[in-house]
Amino acid sequence: MRTAKPALSAPLPIRFPAAQRQALEAHAERSCVSLGAAVRGLVARGLDPAPAEGGAAMAALVAAEHVLCLLQLIVPDGAAQSSDLAQAAAAAAERRLAGMVEAIAQEEGE
């Protein structure tokens, strides 16, 4: 028994800058798939609500928390200082992320 193929929508003409086109072609070649299949795969991965980086992000968070716990043990009054610095660290991280988002937006606008 054959399974039904998913219904395809109308073609979607898209133009890519030359550098992106070359990167897509290289990705397709490395993956041993057609250019269209490579683009569809990358789009599907980008639209996935559960990013593949979730595991890496969790590992980084665990490592950061581990270092924080160790510092709280070593530094005199480390636990109190740690809670005071948590808000400052969060604000600094938000500023850094905002700067990165702005830089990416400027880069894409060029």
C-alpha cells in the first residue's frame, strides 16, 4: 500500500543574493539533495518551534549555574553578592542581545 504524498502548493519564486545562492548550492551538494529540497529542509528547520539549539542552550545554562554555585562557595559573602548581581547580569544580557539583534538587522539591510 502506498502512502499519499503531501499536497504541494504553487511554486514560490524567490531570488537570493549570489553569496546566499552559492551557500545554498554548497549545502545541497553536501547533503546530496536537490537545491529545492535543501531550501525546503532549511525552511522547515527554521520554522520548527523547538529549535535544535535547545540542548546546547540548556547545557550552557547548567554550566553557568555551576560556576555561579562554585563562586558562591569561594567568595566571602558570595551568596548575597550573587543575588544582588543577578539583576545587573540579566540587564547586561538583554542589552547585549539587543545590540546583536540591531547588528544583524543592519547587516541584513545592507
